[in-house]
Amino acid sequence: ETQVSKYQPFPWEMRSTLENDYEEDKNIIEVCLNNGINHFDTAELYGAGEGERQLGKILKDLKVPREEVVIATKICTAENPDRNSRGNTNKKHIRESIKKSL
């Protein structure tokens, strides 16, 4: 059973909107994991999904078993180019967002 850490690093938005230095991000995550922090918060809005992609790549490269981390993500319509989804969250957008986040 996975235990969720009491603390989490700052929302990944900050990293995804900056220069996206892969090695620096990787070091941050490694320090977190080595200190018992396994909860990471992100969203499709952060860097237009770049925060989620970067976090996933780093966890894969560090060979972190998926069941050892807890990743929170959120859905936002603001970045969705589908005109039928703007301004509201509908079933189609939710399903697409879930698939992308996995």
C-alpha cells in the first residue's frame, strides 16, 4: 500500500513555465524521493501539459515504480483548443484529459 507524503514540492507549474532544465528538475525530484516525498501536483494547464510530460519522463528515467508515487493532476478548459470544450468541462474533455495524463 502506497503511503502519501505529508509534503509535496511546489506545484510543477513553476518548473514547467520556466526554462525546463531537465537535469535540474530531475535533481529536485530525486531529492524529494530520497527524503520520502512521493506526492507531486501538476495540471494540464501548467506549461500546456509540459509539466506533466516532464514529470513523467523524469520518473521513468529514474526507474521509479508508478505505484510508489502519487501524482495529482487537474483539468482546465482554458488551454483546450477544442471550441466545444472552452468555458465548460464536458465528458469528452475529461476523458481526453485523463488519457493524456496517463
